[in-house]
Amino acid sequence: MIAKLLLALTATGAGLAWYSNRLARQAEARVPADGRFVEIDGARLHIVDLRPTVPDPASPPIVLVHGLCGQVRNFTYALATRLAERHRVVVLDRPGSGYSTPPPGPFPGLAAQARLVGRLIETLELEEPPLLVGHSLGGAISLALALEQPACVRGLALIAPLTQPVVEAPRALAGLRVPASLRWLIARTLAVPLTRWSGDKGLTLAFSPEPVPADFPVRGGADLALRPGSAFAASSDVCSVNAEMPALAARYGELALPVAVLYGRDDRLLDHRLHGVRFAAQAPGVQLELIDGGHMLPVTRAAEVTNWIERTLARPVA
């Protein structure tokens, strides 16, 4: 009896793994890599490097860091090309997301990913320190880099950033909190089919109260979440938030760079009062601006975000 049960469980697991890999291959066919790859300390980072037709020495470079379950197309959907009219714009897939692979060893947490972003900026030899634009979880990583390597960037422009420890994750994301001992097994078997069958409630929450654009699964890269590696990375990212955000938030008083924050008043994923207003009270000189909209402002409010970034760059740098 036990042998039959084990055999049935093995067969079920193998079937789920086969189905997950099939969905992954289909997703990669729909959403191929858009840029080039840069080797950084054992990680292979996928980047899209956009340059203006007529370079302007007065327009500093911009580096864009996406959030949880995201990838470069979250920005190239609408925002990056607008910014690239005047600036050199570098968009990267974070380690484990999109087409970037993490370095060998334990999956990198927030601080380790921030170090990789810093090393990427050094490797690219940009004309000058860039404005670092972080969306959502990318905001926390941007803050970690600014605290550890302030000379690496000229300032931060944070769009709906994660800035505070999260005691209770939104219900649609609660399933990502998987113990490290089970994370890879679940990512290889259950995670992708469950995301597919649920209609991706997390994506709906991220855009709410605005609708998910019909072309976002491909043009915005969301289909790449339907891969075991992406599921593993997302779970690892969520767990690193629990482990690292308290220490990061405790250091906001040390920030010595210009920091601007843009939040949507209707954000259903991260509360602007917690992650925006409280953060502005913790860190010196933070300029907080609220606009209408939800969490996915780089997609739904690209023109307003572009104008806000340009206004941020126009402010004097101390």
C-alpha cells in the first residue's frame, strides 16, 4: 500500500514537473530575451541598454530595477523608451528574474542583489553615476545600494517602493512564503500550474483598481512568471524581505543621497501611507509625491512617471 502511494506521488510530481517545463518553454517562446548579457561575479545578467539618437551630455544615465515577479518588459512596455529619448537607459532583469541567472551558492537576498546592481553599474562604465529608479521591491534594493555604495549613483527615484517590513503579505502573494527546504521542489512542481490555474491573482492585485492590459502577458513580460525558476526566485525574494527589511529600514536616517518617491493613492499592493509617508518621515530630505493610480505606475501612468523623473533630475544635486 505504501509503495503504491509513493509511486502515485512520484508519478504526480513527475507529471507536474513535465507540465511546468512545458509552460516554461511556451512562455520563453512568446517572450524571448530582448537584450544582451553581462557576467557579474558569477551571475549572468540580462540587460536592455537604450541610447538616445542624439546624446546629450546634460542628460545623465538612468538605471531601472523592477519589482517582484517582474522583468525588463515591465519598463520597456511604456516607460523606458520615453526616457531614452534624452537619456541612456539601462534596464536589467534582477538575478533569477526574466533571463538573468543568480550567482552560484545561496540565492541572493536584497543586499546581495544590490551589490550586483552596483557591480553592473561599475562594469558598464556609464558616463556618470546614474539615477537609480526602483519599482516596488526594486525600490528596497535601490535603497540597499544607496546605503552601502552611495558614490555609485547620483540619487534615487522610487516608484511605489517597498520600504518597510511586511508583517502580513497580501493574500494573493502569501503562497510565495515557502520554507527554503521545500522551495525548489514546489517551484518545480506546484507553483507554475497553480499560477496558471488561478489566473494570476497577484497580477490582478498589482494593477488594481486599474485593469491588466490585454497585451501585458507578452509585451509586459508577465508570461515569464510561468517558469519554475521564476517561481523559485519570487519565493526567495519574498522570504528575503522578511529577513532583511527590518535592518534596512533602521538605517534610513543615514541616507545621504537625494531621494524622490512616487506613489499611487489607490495602490492595493503596498499602502502609500506605510511605505511612502512613513518612509519620508524616517529619511532626511525625501520628496514624496502622490498621484492617482495603483501599483503598476510605470505601465499605467508612463507619461506622468516620465515627467516626474525628469523633474527629479532637474533638482540640484547636493
